[in-house]
Amino acid sequence: MLSMSQKQIMETLMKKKYLVILNIFFLIFLGSSISYAGLPVNVGGQALPSLAPMLERSMPAVVNISTTKNIQHRDSPLLRDPFFRHFFKMPRQQQKNSLGSGVIIDKDKGYVLTNNHVIDKADKIMVTLNDGRNLKAILLGTDPEADVAVIQIPANNLTELPIADSNKLRVGDFVVAIGNPFGLGQTVTSGIVSALGRTGLGIEGYEDFIQTDASINPGNSGGALVNLRGEFIGMNTAILAPSGGNVGIGFAIPSNMVMTLKKVLVKHGEVKRGLLGVTTQDLTPELVEAFDLRSTRGAVVSKVQGGSAAEIAGIEPGDIIVSLNGKKAKGSHEIRNIVGLLQIGEQVEIDLVRGNVEKTVTAVIGQPQKVVLAGGKLHRGLKDTVLSATENNQLEGVLFVKIKQASYAWRSGIRPGDVIVSANRYRVRDLTQLKQVTDPRRALLVNIQRGSEAFFLVLQ
């Protein structure tokens, strides 16, 4: 016999069994009146939102780019020996391939935007369209400092992206990145605008990045960042990847900046940046208090170059520059970016504060002044060399203009065109900075950049 407690258990189980059967009955015969929490197929009679229609229009305008670069090996005495070459057939030249992305912005002329680092020093540029066509491209112009380039492909049945005003972007706007990550083929990722106006990252010479958490990886460079209308708002350029992978911090060059540079590159093939002639620094709370300012926006002029456009316009040290051509400047980087998009001979209206007085002055962007220096004046290891600051379209540093073949620098392996980017472990961008870190009585440690190569030398 079952105990009392066992009887209660059995009764409970039987009751539950009947309840389950009853529920099944209601589900079968009354299910039409029951609502479920599953995913609906429509909302308010409308189909669920999807990015697919926009992407079907946009993706044909984003292309995959592959480049081939011929690398010439340095000759060694052994390679000059015919006997050695006969038995050991070592290649004198090697090919290097790389992948990236691009954006068609003019279907009638076949103009494609991409990053400079995607096509830098390439001997052959091939473009693969979304429909599978492979087309050979020619380089129209490039700007290494802003990392923007324009190439051209045959204009035959192409699709272009409409251009949006990147100044209207807001943090929180939804965006989509289209590109060719890791050479996988066209890939789409989505996210939001995480921040605007990112500068001072050291990625490019001129920076005004859109930051996004849309996944950007190697190979996405040169691809499109679009809004939900499928309009081009930025060119994917770089990621912050401390561990080597994507961590949700990607950067794109704003469309307004890219399109301004595109016009110059198509017309001239390069960007010849002029000189305003001021050195500025960001406003700190201490400087705001010292200058008795009401706002922290702007940058203080710390130096005015003699004979420059700024001096002619009447700008003085201590002036606070707050805007240029109506564009507000939050700090020194914004001023540098705005001036960097101007050409020699262009006028710029500068709003500034001097004391408690607001003023507007007009300057005409001038030609950069090239200063050269005999290297021997700095250090004995640089004797018989001629140095100058690099040109605007080169990596910032000190350029070797001339080197005598009998000099110590030549025997050490330095050649004309090499650039000193650091000295005694300090980053140097011009001759003044090189002078500051050089001690003629001690050995000079220099980091030399030669094209895509870099090496250290100790000059005694």
C-alpha cells in the first residue's frame, strides 16, 4: 500500500497531467485567438526594416583593389659575379602584393577614391567590381599627408555613391562600412558614429577622423562609410588595434575633406599646401585664466614667422584664433587641418581675440619657405651633407638633399632622399627640432626612413 504522502504525490501528478491535456486542447481549438511572443513578420502592416535595399544600391559602387609592387633587391658583390649567378639563380627583383578597397564617386569619368597607403608606390593597380569585372586602373593623384588618392578606371556601366555632407553627422547616427577585409571579398558591417573630429592620433599628417564602432579590419582601407540612405559620408582608413584585432574603434576620413582633396588631386595630381606662418598651442585652463578668456575654444598663437602671410595680415603672438573661413577651431589641430586644405594664393578670413577685442583679419596663403643647412654644422657625422625640412607631401622629418660620396654619412649607408624621423630617440619634424636634440660631442642615433623601409644608424 502507498503511504499518505505517496498518495498526495500521485494525486498531484495526475492533476498536472490533466492540466497539460487541457492546455493542448485549448491550443488546438482556440489557438487562433492566442498571441505569441515570437518575432513578427511585420509591424503595423509594414515589413520589418532591412538594410538590404540600400546595400543593393550601394555595394556596386565599392570596389576591391589589388596592387603589385616590384621591389628591387640591393646588389651584393656576389651577385655581380657571373659565375655565382650561373649556379645560384637568385632573384634580383621581388613582387609584393597588397589588398584594399575603393569607392566610385564619378561613374561617367571612372574616378575611384582610396587611401594613399593602399596604392603607394604600386607598379600595377587592379580594380575588381561587384559584378566580377577586373579593370586596370591608372593613378591620377595622391596626397600622402591626408592618406587620400584618386585612381581612374574605364567608365563603362559603373555605379557611383551619392555624397553626403559630413558636417551634418552627429554622434549616435547609424553607419555602415563596406569594404574588402582580409581579401575575403565585399563585406558589410554596421555600427554608429562614436565620435567626431578625432585628431592628434599620429595616424596621418592631417587628421579630422570620424570614429565608428562599425567593424573595420585590414583590407577595409579605402572603402566606404555610408549612412542609412546609402550616401558616402567617409572613407575607412584606420583602426585602433592594440592586440592586433578589431576592438570596435575605427576611423574614417570625412567626405567633405575627401572631396575637397579629390578636386585638387584630379586637377594637379598632388596637393601643394601653402603656409600661414603661425605656431599655435591649445588653450589650457591656466592659459584661459591668464588671458582672461570666456571660452576654451580656439588656440593661442605662440609664434609668427617673419615675412609670412600671418605677419603681413597683422597676427601677433598672444592672439587667440577662434575660426578660419567661418569654421570654428577647437584647437591647434583644427587650425592645421583647415589651413592644410587651402592652396597657395587662397585667401583665408581669420577671426581672433586680442585682449578683449574681437578682430577679423584676411591672409593670403603663401609659399612654404625651404630652409637648408649644412649637416656638418650640427654634427661631425653629418659633414658634407645638405639637410632641409621635408616637403609638404612627404613624411615629416629632416631630408638629406645632398651627400658627398666621400662623406662618413655616405659610407654609413645614407643616401639623398632619406629622411631623419627621430634623433637620439626624439621625434624630429624639422631642422629646429633636430638641432635641439643633437649634441656635437656625442654619437648621434638617427632613425632613417627610406620609402617603406626604416633603419637606425649611429653617427660618430
